[in-house]
Amino acid sequence: MQFCCNLGTVKPSNNTNIYIPPGIWLVVDYPLPRILFLRIDGVLEFEQGMNNTLIVDNILINGGQLIVDIVITGSTTTNVPLPNNAGTLGPTVIGVLGGLDLHGIPRNVSGTRLGATAASGQNTIVLSQPVDWVVGDEIIVPTTDTSIGHTERRTIASVNLNRTIITTQTALAYTHIVIDNVFPNGQVAQVAAAVVTDYATNIWNPVMNQSMNTYYKGYARISDTQFIGYGQFVDAPNDDLREGIHLYNLGDWNASRPTYVDSCSFDGGSFSAIGLWSTNGVPITNNVVYNTYQSGIVATGQNNIIDHNLVSTVYWSGTAQPQYSEFNVNYDGAIMSKEAISVIMRNNLVAGVERLAYRIQGNSCPGTVLPAGINNDYSNNEAHSAMSGVSVWPIDKGFMYDLECILISGFRTYKAWYYGLYINTARNIIVDSCSLIDGNVGIYTFIIGPLALSHMVGNNTITIRNSLVIGAITPNDCGDIIDQASININYSQKAVPIVSASSSAGNAGGRSGIVFPSMGQSNMMPIHRFSGMESYPTIDGLMIVTNVTLAFFNNMCSSCQDFAFQVNQGNNDGQFPITTNRMFVYTTSQTNLISNGWPNLDVVNPARCEDMDCDGLKKDLFIDEDGTLFGQPSSVFSDSEHFWGNQQHGVGDFRIPSAALTDVNGQIINITSIYPYRGISRGPTCTYQTSWQMYLCANTTDYRMLIIESMDSDTETRRLSPVAIMSDNGYIDLINGPEDVGWCNGYSCGMRISTFMALIESNHQYLIYLSSTQPNGMRFRIINSNASIVNILALQYDSLQQIDVYANGNYVPPINQNMNYSYMMLMDTLNTLTLSSPVGSNFFNRTTKMAYFVIDGATVIDLKISPLIVLTFGLPPQTPVSFFSTNLVSNLAALLGVPANMIVRVNIVSANNNTRVRRQYSNAGSYQLRVEIRSSPVQSLSGNFSATTQLMANLTSIIINQYQSGELQMAWANCTGTNGTAPSSLTIQEPNNQTSFPLSVIARIALVTPPASCREQSPCTTQPVLVAYDSAGNVIQNLGSIQYPWQVVASIVSQPNVTVPGAIANYTNGQTQYSNFGLPYIGTYQVIFTFIQPNGVSISFITNASMTANSSSVTVGQASLAVTVVEPIYVVTVNQPFNISVRPIDSITGGQLGQICWNNWTWTANVSLYTLSQSNPHGALVISTTSITIVNPIANIVQVTNLMIDHIGMYILSIRLVSSNNQYSLHVTSNGILAIANGTVLQTDSGQPLTYVTLAGDYMALKTSGMLEIT
């Protein structure tokens, strides 16, 4: 390498290496030769005023400084070592460890806007301000339509005297528009194409350049410089990205050695023009990026300044690599700050990008206090001609200093052919001071809120304010449509909005200004549709639109209609209300203000909404609070009854719950005579708006959304719908709830949450009927409301219940509680609830079984079925009158073994006419004694319900057991005052159960099916069956309570200490439920079956001979064993230990063994990789020296520990168990196990799979043949 100080008067020749050491300042004043490698530790400066070009393969600035015109060449094999063993410098790269200055001749105006529309075919361009451009300069005029290829480059032929009109050498091929529309309220809709000069000095013109890469703590001051053919498209770590200018790990901006990029142009790149990574405070200003791939400017770090830049014609990375485009899911922004801690982004324009214009982290909402030194701001940024103007995705971390809310402000979008704003985030959303002009969807929002299954509210809100939402403002452009044949469009079908009723596959349909809000868990975009749902809606949500101007929503193009507000056609599950105030509407027909499409018939199937429409398009509410939108304060809601009577949609009178169609005696009623109307309840001011497919109710804003939740754990598996909402003004509406959003092994999971959205009007009463058994817990809340919204609701129950009501978590006693008692005692009174009753006031109508309660918008009401025991004794006519009149409650308490204060109601009814027996008792017939038992109500929802539940379960068990054993009847007959009489029957309704059933008294049990085909320690192939009979020989269906059924235990005659596998079975459904009964050893045995002593029953009862049963001799043979994997492992980390567990089982029944080791032998295990003939795994199974085999006789498993796989890939393990007596050798293969690298994060998709694999043949035959392999 030559040193500059040794050159003397001899000029270096071509293709030499040059080194400028520290302390040397070299000024170049003559043309330079071609240089291979230039290292600058000092300063190399080019004399100003002369044209010079530095042609070099590589430059390393190691603490020095360079000001120069450069052509970077070099082959792709060039690598230069960096100092201090810091790696190598790749080809065609300037590596800066010191300083780099590239400065051209500055322009006063590098870019401006059109002053008037420039039509295709003309070569005269009017500018909005004077420029200092000259003849021969190149200009770029970005596109203003939906084709990014309509950006044009032209050369200036002349400039007029006032320098505002330029003439180009060739005419424009496309029209570039200017729109300047001032509305009466002072708002301005302004669109104008940019015009920028592509001229700059100090041209860096590389051939196949990779990047300018800043290493360590160097700095670069670059201005008025042009970069041509920069970057290399490569998927690399952040520290090795091949961008035009790659600023990495510079730390904080330093005034003594500032880095900036100003007034530069980047032309014809292959990757991002400028990237800031782990770098803070660097200004990127007044630059032009034209014609590149994936992104133009990418900013991470904090406080970087992105100001007055133009980025135009950015292609999707899949367009660069069409052979891989099908698998490319990249949606980076042309200007992107999604990973930035903070950024200042102002006055930028993106014009013409195949995918996203801006992908950002957003700003903090008003009131957020930011840490010192954090500056984050967005203002006056603009996007033209993009798939999406501004995007925030759920995987983007957002602005980390406000985790509750995200602010999107100061953006203007035009011709965003899918979305103006697409905001999908886990924060509340504020859109402020934005203009969304002539895009397909102006604003689409999705909030990821609390899981509906958690029953938690998120106070989810979306606020849109001080903004313009403009429809088809561009004249005569119905032919401006996206190119459906584009590879970008073809592979972005999931992004197509499906919000409009006119949308279809690949077609976004008409323009939609603001889409009704969706809120739930992730909608799994971009793998699934961007505007789909794919999850249960949250419990609450609201969109507030205030001081927003709407304009130019009409039917301009014949193919579709445009609407200012649009119910999302792609959300079948549930959409939340919108409220508006201070609205301004111009050049918009009344018929185009709002639209609600019809329910989607394709989801009425067992895998989605089952057999009727879901509610996402049927329960949509819009409230104009001040009349500035509809002319007077109004409520607008869906035509819920539109398909009433349509079997395909599954709605009609035939779906009304049966309980609503009958009277208290079970007789069918004429439902139409009582409820003549269908749909959401309406008053006389409501009129149907055909073009909206919605109702407009003028002069009322008291409609609200009522959320009804099942609080039981089976909310997804117990279907309660259709739910009928029946109003006091004669309307019936049906609700189905959201669709099945799960995906289980390629099929729907058959689960739908029982959370329902209903629309109600304040100051009305609504009866609610469910289509199946009512849950033990139900919750009601009127969302987006306050105490001025008041209703009476009533939920129908199938049976007599004690319903406890909680208002905001606190117990509210029923209005018919007798307050003269210190404990719960109910009176038979009339329902006196009114809308003025205190919130939470409640009454249970014992005749109609309706639980009434008062609710308002500030109160959450919970209904809980209190554990209640209802006993109905049949008493003979000989029962003395004194038994009913003297100390009845205390007598019953003593007989039943319950405290007297738990007996809350006693009724004596004549069995002949089912009428209440008064003080004069007749001996003509028998009586029914109805007794209700419950504990004192828990005073708050946070109280101890489990103790009450357990107490009632124990009491139920004791009462049933004593009656079925006959011991209760004996005690009753011996009680003073009964004169030896006892109940002849007992019917019971158990706690938390809505059916009553009669109890039978056991007389004997019998073994009807003896065990047979038994093998040692294994379940017998024929399991024993015992049946209980009453004295009349009838089979008894159940013994004991639901929670505590009677149990039978088996033992070996004369060997009571021998453990019998599976010895215990419950008695339910008319027989014992043995499934795993076996005998321990080879031989012949006799088995005896007896009852385990039921709770509350004497030991003498179960030792009675009639309560036992014996088998004949049972022969036990040798075990036949197999093995299965326990708790399969699906993912392991390379070189990280894991364990594999297996369980020996009976090969014939597949059942578990009583013991896995017996007769003093044990198991050994061997694990290896299972080899597939068509697979060539790169890794091996590593068995650690610490690996051991553990035989666990308690869990009945064998575990091999400390196994590892040493390479990524998919593997199957082969496990072999061998008994120590060599009697058994068992083999099993594991499922596929994925070995991943440490730190790898797997993306989990729980929704519908993207690809299905089916076998065109006989799968079972292939499997049986042993030819089926997993590769």
C-alpha cells in the first residue's frame, strides 16, 4: 500500500492502493487514477471549483474525513479487513469509522407542488412556487392515480421568466391532478402532485453497489448528493442491511461531529435508501427517493428527524423476486418507524407505493407525560397512490410511552386503493386532524381488547375528530382502478377490504368513509383477511366521531355505491356503536350517509354460525347526538328482521324459544296477538330507510347496546341461542351470538361463546328467553351509557329458582323479602317494580318463573342461581293436622338435619286439586309438602360462594341418601306429632339444577353382568354391571345426588387386603359405571361388590345382605401389553434437554393397567431416532450421560430423561420398553417433534388453516400397509 507522504512528485498509477495516515491533510487538485482500496486516517479533500471523479473499489475512512465525487466499483468477491479485527468491508462500500462529507451545489427549491392539473399530452407544467431549476435538469412528477407506474421523469426544456412554468422536452403520458376544495366550514381538501428535481452534484454512481455502511461511531454529513443504483435486496440482520445509506449504532447525535442527510436524491435502488438503526437524533431532510424496493426510509432509535422528504415509486419486495412472491408476506412501509422508540416525522410525501405508504408506531395521546429527552411527533405527512396510506399493525410495538392509547394525527391520504388509515392495535385509538380523500376505505380500526371469555371490559374507544373524510372528489376517474393482474395485487388478496356490501372476492366494492369499529382478539392479519374478525368481540366498545367533515359520497360510478359510514360486511360476529356530534356534510346525498348490508348467508353452517345468522350485521347502532348528520338527534339501527321467516337464514317465529310460546300451564299461545312486531323495538318516530337498509328513529338518542353474558364455565359449549328479546311495545327480536372462531385439527371446534349483543331503548321493559337451560350465572350491562338510561329486564327460568341479584357486585334483596326476619324469608306478593325503583331492585315471579330487575347504564347486574333445594313430600291423608300447624319449620329442620333459618318457604298443597291448604285441613286425600332450603345470600360477588355451594351439596346428599335408604322415613314416623306416618314419596330439585325428579327407595342390588375375559393388572374385556331395584322390582335410575352418587366397591372374597384395579364405580343411569375393573394376578377369584357407606346413612344399612352381590369364579390370564406416549412433545430447542414419557397399557382394551410392574420385575427403555426411508435428517439424538430411565408406579409411566437433538429439523423418536424378565418388549413411535434454534419464536395460528392436504386414495389401507410416512 502506498502512503501519500512518500509519493513525492510521482503520481500513483491505476489500480493501486492508497493510504492517507493520521495528521495528513491531502488536497487533490489533479485528476485521480483508478484506485483499488483507499484508506483515510487523515483528511482527503478535493479542491473546489474543478470537476473530479474518484473511481475506487472500496473506501475505509478510519477516523479521517473525505469530501469527494465518487464512482464505486468493485467485484462481489472483494473483502477488505477492518481494523482491530472488526470483520471485513464488503465490495462497493464506503465504511466510515471517522467522517464523511459529501456536499453538492445546493438548490433553493429542490421540490414543490403543481399549481394546476397537468394533463396527459401536455408538456407545460405550472408550479405552485418559483424554482431555481435550469434547462437540462431532470424532474420527477409522481403519480396521482392508483398506478405507481404513472410517476414520470422528464427533462426541462425551458423555464419562464417568473420561474413558475416549465416546459419539458417530451409531453406527459399521464394526468397529474391538483384539487383545492374549500368547504363552507373552512376545511380544505387539497391534493397536488409533487414536482422535484432529480439534479444533484457529487454524484455517487455505483455499479451493483451494496450500501454505504457506517461502522462504529463514525459520522456522515451528506447534502445535495445523488445516489444511483444503490442497495442490494437481501434479508440480513440489522447491522448488515444493504441500504443506500446504512447508519448503524451511532448512538446519540453529536453536535461536534453531526450526521445528517439533506437534499439528496436516491434513484433506481434495490433496497431502502436510508436506514437508521440504533441511532438517535439524526435529521433526514429534503431528500428524494425514487424507484426502489420494499422501503424508502426506515427509522428506529429515538428522536430521529424525518422531514420534507419525497418517496416515490416503491415496489413490493415480491415484485423484485417473483419466483418467491407467493410466500412473501412483507408489508414494510415506504417510510417506516414501526420499531422506533420516538421519531419526529413531518412534511413528508409518499407518492406511489405498491403496499404501505407509512407504517408507524404512532404518537401518545393528550395528557401523556413523556420522559425528558423523548420527542415524538407526526404532522403534515401525506400519501398518494398506495395500498394503505397509514398503517399500524398488531405486531408493531407502538409508542412505548403510552400503552393505553395511540394518536394518529396530521396525515393526508389520497387514492389509497384499499385503506386510508388501517389501525389495528391493542390500544385505544384517536385519529385527529387527518384528511382521507378518495380511497376505498377512509378509516378502518380494530382494537385488540380483553378476551371476551375473561368477562373483563376494556373501556375500548375510538375517537375520530377534527378530520376530513372525502369520497369520490376526483372528477371523471371511474376508470382509475387497480390492475388485478399485478403480481402485487394477486398476492395481497387478504388485504382487500370486505367492508362494503358490494365487496366480493378480489373486489373492494364501493367507497366507505368510516367503517364501524371491530374489537376483539387478533383477527390474525396478514395471514387472514385484514378487515375480518376471526375472534369473539370484546365486551364493550365505542367509536366517537366529532367535528368531522364528510363530502362527496354519492353514486358517481355505476358499478357501486359510496357511503360515509359503513357497517363492516366482513364482521359477522359483532360491531360496536358509533356516536357523532358537530358533523359537517357537503356534496353528499342523504341516501349515501350510512349503509348496513344483509347478513352473509355463507356463514350459516355448522362450522360458523350454525343454523341462523350471526349478529354482526343485525345489531348495529348509530347515534347522531346533536342532529348535525341527520337533521335532528336520531338513532339508526339495523333491519334485524329482514329475513324473518327465511329458513336459509334460520330466523322466524319457528326459532322463538318454546318457553315464550306457551303459557304457565304449557298451552300454546298465539304469540302474534301479544307481540305483533318483529325486529328491534321501535317507536312511532322510526322510519325505514331503504338505501341504508336501516331504521332511522328521529328525536330519540336513547337506544343502547345491551350485553348479555353467560358467566358459566361452559359458555362456549352450552348453546343458549336463539335468544328472544321481547319488548313491552310488542316486538320480538332474535339473537344468535358470534360465530365459532376456533379451529381444531382442521375442523371447527364446535364452540361459540354465549355472549350476546342486543339493542334496547331506554324506559322500556324487555323479557328475555333462552333456548336451553339457563346458566347459573348471567351478567347484564348497558354499554356506553349512564344512569339516565333505565330499563326493566326479566330473564325466564325453566323451573322454580332462588335468583340472587347483584348490582355492581353487591347483593340486592328481592322486594318480596320479609324484612321482619333476620334471615331470608320470602312473601307471596305482587311484582311492584317500576322504572323509578332503585337500580338492582328485583322480583322473581314464581308463576311465570321470570326474574325481573331494574338496570341502568351505570350498573352491571349479575343474576346468580342460589343453591336451592326444593323438596316435595307426598304425605298420606292420615297425617295429623297438628303436624302442619305446630312447629312445622322446627320439626322439618330436625328431621332433615338443617338449621331452621335455612328453610325459607313451606307450602302445603292438596294433591287432589293442587291448591293451597289453609287452616281447615281435609282428610279426604293426601297432601304435598313443598319445602325450600337455602343458605343466606353471599353479600358480594367477591364473597365465598364455594362454601355455600359445598354446604348445600352436602345437605342435598344427606337428605337423598337418607330417603333412598329408608332411614328418613323411619325417623319421620318416629317423630312426635306424625302419629307414625311417613312420606310416601319425595321429589327433589337439586341445587343449581332446573329439573325435579322422584326418588326411589332401594330394596336390593344384583350383579347382572359378571366380569369376564380378564388379564392380570388389565381391564377385563367384559366389565361388571350391577343394578339396584326398589321393592316393586323396578330398576332405580340414580342413587345419591348428582354431585355425590352412591359408589360400589369390589374386593376379592377372603382376600380383602389385595388391591383390585378399578374397584370403585359410581351408580348412575340405572347401573354401575365400571370401565377399568380388573384383577391383579393370574388365577381364579370370586369377587364381592358392596356399597361404600353413603353420607348420612348408618353402617348397618350397607352390611345388609340385600346390599351386596357376589360373582361366580373369574379366571385371570396373562397380560397382553402395548405402550403409548404420554403428554406428547411437539417442540424442543436444539441442544436443550427434554424428557419423553410412555405408559404401558392393555393392548386389547387400551385401558390403563392397575400396576405397570408386578412380580418383582421392572422396565428398561431405549430411545433412538426413527428413520424414514425418504427422509435425511441432519441432526442426531444425543443421550446425555446423566440420562436415566424412571419407572413411576404412582403415575404408571416410564420416563427417559435428558435427551437432546443437535440440529434443527423435524424428528420422530422410536421408544422401546423391555421388561427385566424379558417377557415383554414393547415399541412405539412419537409424534413429529420440531427442533428449533435457541431464541426462535414460533408463530401460532389458531384459526382456519391456509392449506389443506387431502389424500386421493384409501388412507386407511395405506396406513394399515405400513407404507405411510411423515416427512
